[in-house]
Amino acid sequence: MRVGVKGVIGIVAGIIIFAVGSVFIYLTLNARSIFNAQASALTNRRVEARAVGVEFPAGIVIDGLSVEGLLECKRVHAAVDIFSLMSPAIRIRVVELDEPLITLDQTAPAVLASIPAVSSSKNVVSPASSPAGAVKPVILTHFAVRKGSFKLLLRGKSGGRREYLVDQIEVEAKNVPLTGSVSVRTEFSLTAVLPRMKLPFAGQALSSKGWLNWAARDMDAVAQVGDKTGGAGVEITLVSQRNDMKVSGTFNLSAKKDDPAQGKKKQRLEDVVLGLLASTGTDIKAGFSFKTKMDDVDFAAAGL
């Protein structure tokens, strides 16, 4: 019995398909246990996922993710661009986090100390020209956070514990370098609500958008903080070229009518001062500007 070239190709293709299918089925059936064990070993912390699904050819969906003392997340979706494995830079196609809660507790043993750090190089590497034999850079093509929260727990002066929460976090970022000093332009946008604490603009909305190239120390971004009622607010522009950064902005205080309900509440000192200024019926605007380094911002240069 003779087998032609087409027959041989068909047999080889069948074997490959069977092997890949078997691996995919095995991973699908055992994905949760494999993930929990490997993630716990990697982070040296207890990691639990309620459900783990595998997407063909190189994707994963995790529901109900919990990393002890660090992260709770409703859903995680991640996928690798398998064709990038043959290119100068490996690309993770997407990482999406739905309703994550990240907690950093200063009152507990350091949660990040047990997680192996990713080594970084001071040499700038272009993804299009990584040296032969060098470790390939890893770039995250699309990163998103939806309805996120960040909780910070600090020791109080009296030995107690203080809790600060940044919530309603929405993040979109493109081309995020994950390893080494990779020279790429990262575009980003961010919105959040600042924690309620004894500082100006507490509990108000934060928004920022722009781009940065950390390896080259280049940046062009705008950030705004202020309430939605047209009261106090600040807008900051950050522009950096080769680590020489200029920070400039304006502080605005617009006259507005008093909120009857506000008078019944216990007001903070800054609220009282801002209220008195606003009651004059005059819009107040003040500008500021200072120069610093992108990788070592010196607020003393601005007199802060």
C-alpha cells in the first residue's frame, strides 16, 4: 500500500491537531487547579480563582480571583499574541480587569516583598532591534481597568490604622512595557475619585490623559482635579524631554451658590475657606510653573 505526499501531510496534520486538541482539552479541564497552584507558588501567597477558562489559542479568563492580602477581582481576561513569539518583542495582546480591589496594608508584613521582582536593565532597548541572545522585551498591547478601587491602610500616629480609598477607577493604556527599559510610547487615560481625607480636593474627581516613554524619559500629559459643581479645581500639564520636565498649571475657584444641605454638615477648614472666597462672587485663577526631573520629581522646586 502506497501513501502519497498528500497522505503523509494529512497524517502529520492529523497528529498535530490531535496533540494540540488533547493539550487544550487537558488545560480546559484542569485550568483552575493548575492556575491556583502555579500562581500561589509564583507569588508566595494564597491565590484562589472561582473559575478559570482557557481561550484558544493563548488566552485565559479568570472569574473571582483572590490574591491573599493584595487583590480581589471579579474578572480577569488576558491573551498573548502567539505570532509575537517569533518577533523581537513578545506582546501580550490584552489584559482586562473588571472591578479589581487592590489593597496595600502598611500595618501588615510587606505584601510585595515576597513576590519575585522583575529584573530591569538601565539600557534602553528598541523592540525592533533587540540584541541576539538577549531576553526579549514584553509589551502589553492593551490594558484596561473597569470600576476599580485602590485601598491604602496606614499606621496612625496613635498606633491605630487609617484607611484611604480611591475608587471608580477607569484606566485605558496602550503599549505598556512590562520588562526592562523598552523604548515605546505608552498612551493612557485615567479617571478616579480621590480618597476622603484632610487634604484639598479630597473626594473629588481626578482625570488624566496623555502619553509617556519612560525609557526615554519623555512625556506629554494633562491632569485635572476638581468637583463637578464648578467649584475649586486644578489643571496640570506635564511635559518632559529627555528627563527635563516642566510642570505648569492653573488653580481655579469659581463663584457658586451655597448648597443648603452643606450648611447642615460638619465642614472641613479648607471647605470653609474656599466657601468664603467663592461667596465674594469673583472667579479666582492662579498659575504656577516649575522645572524638575521626570524620574525624580522635586516638589521643593515649586515651593510645595
